[in-house]
Amino acid sequence: MDTGVCAQILRHTGAHVATGDGCFTVTPPDGICPVVHPELGRRVRTTAVLAAAVLARTGQVTFPYPGGDAFCPRLIDRHLAAMQAAGAEVIAIDTGIRARCDARRVRAFTVDVNTPYGPSLGATVTAMLLAARAHGTSLITHPSTEPEVTETARFLADRGVIVHFDQEGLHVSGSDWIAGGSFAVAGDRIEAATMVMATAVTGGSVHLDNITAADFPDGLTRTLAAAGITLADDASGGVRTRLDGPLQPVEAATGPHPGLPTDTAPQLAAMLTQADGTSAIGERIYPRRDTHVQGLRTFGADITVTGSTLRVRGPARLNGATVEAADIRAVTALLIAALAAQGTSTIRGMFHLRRGYAGLLPNLATLGAEFTTIPGGP
């Protein structure tokens, strides 16, 4: 997610970044600019994570308050707590945050990254990047175990950093030098799930490369199965989906890994507009997540919101509409609704879709969807 903007931010620090052929190559400079680009940093949620990497490398960083998907208040207090635990003086300024370490290096630390809604994925990665450059072993308690965390752990381990999980939490033994090298990132379960639901809402099936059924978290697999969608590994590699009859209503709630990912809930709501009955989706990660609801109603969906629970009544006849959303998954939900709608739809806010998915539109076009994109459009 946000790889294009992140690449621009890294270039601003002085790094050489090249993209292409599914690869992302970064060569750090001898001297890194300790400032995260103010405008770019306000466009993504990963700002504090990138800032932690710069802080660990240079002992200082200035960065703006993050932006990205503002579907509810999203604090960065656990990120800042990790920086403070690593020895940084953290000062809030009008435009963002300034952090600086004595002796220009981070130290080993212990930090708790839990929140009222469960472990923070982003703060876990922030703490890992800080710990990777600290002398000694750091402990991250209540860490997230989302694939982004385990992939970061695998990446650091491949670079020579000692990382292990146990009942206490996540232990990271830092190093002055972290080697470069090549690393293949596992398939993205959120993008894969989006493709599955976009296909199912039109009654189709799809074969997905570079991911297996085991890469889908259990909560997602169970929810899809309850809706009538099965996942099976294919002998030729990848996973194939099958829709067994009409879509069925489900009752589900998001939760920490390996539960139902919150980043699939808006797309799930869009798909369930075509299920035969009433579905309920509870949000258990964030206080609320319903920025997609009004857009789906514009298409003709029957959705009600009670607290943090959405109820979707289907099957609804959806008609082409002009809609807009301001976060990645909400825009994606509207796209799925447009695939199921009669007639042509116009979706604004596609910037968020482009920063969240590298190839969603081309992949859907390969399956027969018809799109027209407006260069420079919203």
C-alpha cells in the first residue's frame, strides 16, 4: 500500500529508488536527509514508520502528522512511545513531530504497542525498525502478528538481525550494520480478497497467482465460506475460488489476525448487497468504519448502521451512480458495487485506489470489467 508515495518520500531523503517489473529497489545515500517530505507525508498512513527508519539511521527526524485513510480518529501515540522508549526526545510542533536522540543513535528498549482495539500493526513495525539499529535486545510487548509484521521480521532476519517471538512478545537484537539484498514479499491477502469479492459479486470465479489458501487468515476464509465462496489451491500454483450457488448472508466481525481483516470489511459489505438475506458486519478494530455506506446507498443498497455494526439486506438491485469516497477500502467497495450495478457508474476519489492497489483495475479488466480512467482525474 502507498508504495508510490513512499518511494517519493524515500527519494526526498536522498535514497535512490527504482520501481518496475514488480520490484522495488532502494539504495540509501551516505548521508540521509532527516526530514520526511511535509506534503507527501500527510498523504499516507506509513509516515511514522518511515520516520522511525530515518530516526534509527540518523538519530533525528522531523515528520508531518500522517494522513491517508481518515475513516475515524487514528492515533500515533504508540509510534511516539516507541521512539521515546528508544531514547528520542519527541516534541510536537505545529506541522508535525520532531524527534532527536542523544549521541545520534537509538538504544535498546521495551515498549507496549497494544491499543484499546488490539495490537497496533504500524507501531509494531515502527518499533522493529528502531530496535534493528539499537545496541542490545529490545522487547515489543503485545505485538501485532499481521503478515506485514511477520514479513518485516523475515526481512530483518534475512539481513542478519536476530528476531524471535515468544510468550513475552517480540525480541529484536539490533546491529550497527544491516546488509542489503533481495527479498520476495508474500502475496497480499487484502488485494487477493478484494479480487475474490469483486468476482463473486458478479457470479464469477477467479484464479489468483502468487498466493495460497493458507495465506488467507482463518477469519476471512470462514466468512467467505459462509457466503458460499470456497478457496482451493490449484495444482498449477496459486488459488482458485468457486461460488457455490447464490451468495448467502453472513454474520461476521473484524478482529486482529488471524481474524477477519478490517481492511476487507467495506468490500465485504458491497459484495453482501447481492446476498439472499440480511448480513451483519461488526467492526472490532476501529471505533467505526462506515465511510462506504452512503456511497453504497446511492447505488441502491439497503444498509443500516447501529453503533459499529452494519446490517446489509439483499439482494438489492443496484443502479449506476456517481459516487465518491476518501479512503482506499471505501473506494474499493464502491468499485465492487459498480460491477454489480445496472448501467454506467462514475467513481471519484480514485487517487486512493491507485495508492492502495498496484494492479486492481488492469486485473479486473482482464476478467472482463470495462473501465475508462480520466488522466489527472480525482
